[in-house]
Amino acid sequence: MFSRAYKAAVTLPPLVWVTVFLLIPYLLMFCYSFWSVSASQTIVHSWNLANYGQLLRVDVYWQTLLRSMWIAARVTIFSLVLGYPLAYFLSFYAGKKKDLLYQLVIIPLWVSYLVRAYAWKTILGSDGVLNTLLQYVHLTKHPLEFLLYSPFAVVLTLTHIYTPFAFLPIYAALEHIPRNLVEASHDLGATPGQTFWKVILPLSIPGVVAGATFAFVLSLGDFLAPLLLGGPSGIMISNIVVSLFGAAYNWPLGAAISFCMLLLVVTLLVFSERLEKKWGFS
Amino acid sequence: MGLFVSETRFDSGSRWLLGHAVGVFAFLYLPIAVLILYSFNGEGVGGFPPHHLTLNWYRTLFADGPIWDSVLNSLQVALAAMVIALTFGVPAALALERAQFPGKALFRRLVLLPLILPGIITGLSLLMLFNVTGTKLSLMTIMLGHGTALIAVATTEVFAGLQKLDRAQEEASLDLGANYWQTFWRITVPNLKLPIIGAALLIFTLSMDEIAVSFFLIGRDNTLPLEIWGRLRRGITPEINAVSTIIFVFSLVAIVFWYRLRVRGESAAEGETK
């Protein structure tokens, strides 16, 4: 029913915009990753693989990448551990309060990411709320220093931020499970536990995969929480990129790292889409 | 009602789940509560128990020129981002739902990518574009960055709305002699009112809070999150808590507004089908 002109009119403007502001910048990032910086601090447009060689050769780059992936993996696991049972509780036990509780999970997302990271800083610092509270009730004599400026602080803060992200797709998946399947399992004599493990959990896997992907990818690329709360031992890969684009002034090397991250993210996305399809209804 | 509730309301499993839920909510709200509480604390951002409750930080805040300048900048950026994202996101949703063209799969992936891509990659790739084209960094470059990244929000919201839309109305409008332009503005858009308003509110708040993309595209004028970021590095006072509290209250108002709108929209839709 829609004419060719209609289709062209709705397709072309976004297509052009997305090409100019997304596709070309990504390709540009790819180009930059082969260039280099001269001694006089100008970018030399000579094509070579030196930047990628450096990523493999210099320990600090791939070690930081591995550490970032380990931090992101912990954030993902904790977000799922917090988010899944919460989603399950809301979907199956919350009754009429379901909508209200759902909104309560969403509301923290409306508080700026930066502000929440900052709030954790005021809680975890050596004269912060938690340490002074512990001393006030005489549980500790001296402030616990490991709380702030550590990977612990980064993992805690990112878990706080990404738990609702993990929760949302899991909750959506649980809500889509036909209730008569659950009733059938119940009627056929399965205990709630068996129903959970054999019916509900397998059907909610697509939501778990989507939530895990969100939490992992977004925390992997984070650079503000590590800057604010991480200290030297909590540095992540994006912090290196930030310094390469700033004080260290090596855009091409920074572009090479960013492009590797982009590839990693897209690979994970494709992989998780496959998993979701495999486990989804159809 | 919960399915197991009638028989097993007090079994250990559901009690465990309830306890877990209370714990997660405490974890989610603890920093927000601390943030708000210490915006009234005379002694600074930390220290238990809070001392000398005061409104001084709010007074300091209201007299703080740079903060309000940055708020104005952020409002401009958010409005522009909303316009850009809707202008291109709504047609993109129509294109994805109604048109077939070569490269559609890539187009879909590109449009949605910024939603899940860490902001640093979106920010840096645009920085390189602006660098190569010799574009000076300013609020304008941040608007372009936010607008582009948030097209994904408009597209997903509107696409979901389109799938529920009954095409018969559009067909009737076309059959009765309206052209596509009239049909779009008089039938398609009014029917997508809720997803469009929802997307607009979401884009607005996401842009107000955005920092990772702005971080790389900033010129001379700060947005609010970048102004806060600059102050966090210089040493912190409850003034930051105060401004965050005010923004939180505004966000809450926006959520309640959106929620009531949606509930009304849904009950109206149910009324029509009855």
C-alpha cells in the first residue's frame, strides 16, 4: 500500500544521517588506527599495522583489557544475581504491586549516572558515610581504605548502575512466559522448584543473555567510574584510550584500541543475538 | 495475582525472594537517599551522623552562576537532541517496518548500535569526524552527538508502536484521497502519539544526563554533567548533592507525568475496543 516515493521519503533521510554521523565516523576510526604520530606531534597518514603490533607487544595494553573484562564479568554476574531473583519475584509473586515495584526499579535509572557514581564516592571514602558510621558504632577504629580507589569500588558502583539494565530484559522475558505452561507444570505435579528449573528458567534465557550483554558491554567501556573511584589499580581500558586522546596525544593508537573494543562489542552482540534466537520461542 | 501465592504464600522460597528484593531495593536506593540527605548536611558530603541540617547548600547553588549557565546549555542540547533524534528516528522506524532496501540489516544495526555501544566509542568516532572536517567543538557538536546516538531510542519506541498500529486507517485515508504527507501527519503521527511522547521524554532525560559522549565533544561551554564532573575533580561540597536532588525531583515529576499519560492512553484504547 505504500508507494515507492513514500518508502524513499522515510528511508533516505535517516539513511543519509546515519551514514554521515555513524558509519563514516566508525570507518574513520578504522583509518586512524593505521596512521601514526610524528615527532612534531602531527598525524602522519602512512598506512601500517604498527599500532596493532604495539597492542599485542606492550603488556600494559592487553593486561588492562583483560582486567577490564574481568571487572565487567564480575559486574555482569552480580547484576544477574541481583536482577534475576528480583525480576522473578516481581513477575510471579508481587501480585497487584507489580507495576509500582517495576517503576521503583526504573526510577534509579533517571538519576544521572555521574551523580550515582559520585554518591558512592561520598559513601566509600575514608571520611565518607560508611567509614564514619562504622567508627561511630565502634565496629572499626580506623577507616577501611580498600573501600574507595580500588577495583572493589568500581565493581560495586557499576553493579549498582547496571542491575536495572540486567533486570529489564529478564523481567520482559518472564512476563512473556505463557502462564498456562506454568499452571500445566504445577497441575502435572511439579513442585515450584521443579517448575522453575525445568520451565521458567529455560524460557527466560533470552532475557538473561540480553541483560548480561548490556551489563558486560556497557561496563567494559566505562571510564568515568574508574577515574572517580578506581584509583591506580582500578584503571580500565577506556582510561588508557582517554589519555591517548588527551595528554599522551596518540590518536592513532587510541583509535586502534577503540576499534578493537568496537569489534569486540559487535561480536558479542551477534553472538548474543544467536543465543537469544536459539533459546527463544519460535 | 502470583500463581503460587494462594498455596505457598509463606514458603521459604518466597520469603527468601522477598528478602532478596528488599535487599536489592535498599542497594539501589541507598546512594540516592545518602545523596539527598547530605544535601542538607552543614558539615560536608561525608561524616556520620549528619550534622547541622541546613538549606545553605541550596542557597549557594541558587547564587552559583556557572551551574545555571550549564543547566541552560544542557536544556538547549537536550531540546536539539530531541528534535534531531525524532526527525530521523521516526522515519527510520517507518523505513524498518515498511520498506525493503539493500543494506537494511546493516542500517538497522547501525541505528541501534549507539544504544549498547559504550559512549566513549560514539564520542571518539564523532570527534575524529569533526577533526577531519575542521568543525570547531561547541554545544553544536554535542547536540549532533546526542541527537545521533539517541535516534536509536526514538526508533525502538516508535517501531514498537507501529507494530500495534492498525494499518486500515492509513489505507482508508489514502483511499479517500489524502496524500501521503497528509496521511502521515493526520493519521500516522496522532496514532503514534504515546510512543513519540515517551521517546521524547526519554531522549530529553538521557541527554540531560549524558556525559561519555559529551566528554569528547565539548567546546568552551559546559553541559551540567560536565560542569559537575569538573567540580568533582576540584573537591566536593554538598552543592553537588543539592543540584542532583533538584534534578532528581524534576525527573520524578516527568516519570509521574509520563506514567499517567500512558495509563490514560491505555484505558482510552481499551474503551475504544469495547
